Amino acid sequence: MPPPERGYPQSGGSYSRLPASGSPTYTEAWALVEAARRLAVAIESGPLDSPDVRKAVRDALRLNWRLWTIFQTELSADESPVPIEIRQNMLSLCNFVDNHTVQAMADPSAEKIATLIEINRNIATGLLESLQAKLQAEEAARAKAPQAASGKSGGKTESASPEPPKPFNAEA
């Protein structure tokens, strides 16, 4: 018996690749890239006046809309760890994505969908860059800690921490 498909059946079934658990930032970036990929595949699959293409576009738009609704819900929570200025900016972007998605669903065009793809890719890139900076800072702190404790300078210590998530192409 084949394994059950993951994902939303109406949006293409299984995911192309799943992120490893344990890094919410990486998972958010992955989800944005995956939604952008599905939007791109939908608009590249044929003319937008084709019923099959319109359905694929609508399904991809709905998936992307659900993702942004999750972000909006998390950012609106009082206990959100995201700094207030970033929360306000992201909530404004969520509002834009909501409105733009409604317009794209009502009157789909490659340009409208490309705007959503670009937003997803840019936010994913920012998330991945912040994650990379955090991982580098943690690695630098781990490298300095043994040196400070032993009074030595130079040389790199071996880290027992798990490997950071493998980067993926945000342009996918």
C-alpha cells in the first residue's frame, strides 16, 4: 500500500521536500518558498483562460492565503516574541497579501501572482538570512567560550551541537 500523500490534495498532493523539524524560522521560510513554487508552477502551466490552469492558480492562491493567515494569527498574539515594529510591518504586509490575493482570485493575471511570488521569496530570504546570522553568532559564542574558560586564544573547538538546517534555494 503506498504511503498517504502529505499536503493539501487540492493543491498538488505531496510536498517537493519537507524541512527538518526543530527550526520554526526555517520551516516558515520553506513554507513560503513552497507556496511561491506552487504559484509559479500554476501560472506557467498554460493560459489563464484554461479551466484547469484557473483551478491550479486558485488552489495555489488559497494555499498561499492560508499560510499568510497563519502568520497573521501568530503575529497578532499578545505573546508573540517578534519585536513590535517588525510585527506591525509584517501585519501590514499580511493585509496587503490578503487584499492582493482576493484581487488575484477575482481576476487572475501573471503579474498579480508574480507579486505574491516575489513577496514570498523576499520574506523567505530574510528569514533564512536571519537564521544564518543567528547560527553564526551561536557558533562564534561556542568557539569563544572554551577559549575564555581555558585562557587560550586562537584555534577552533569542535562543536557537539547538531548541524544547522541545510540551505535551500529561495528562488525555487
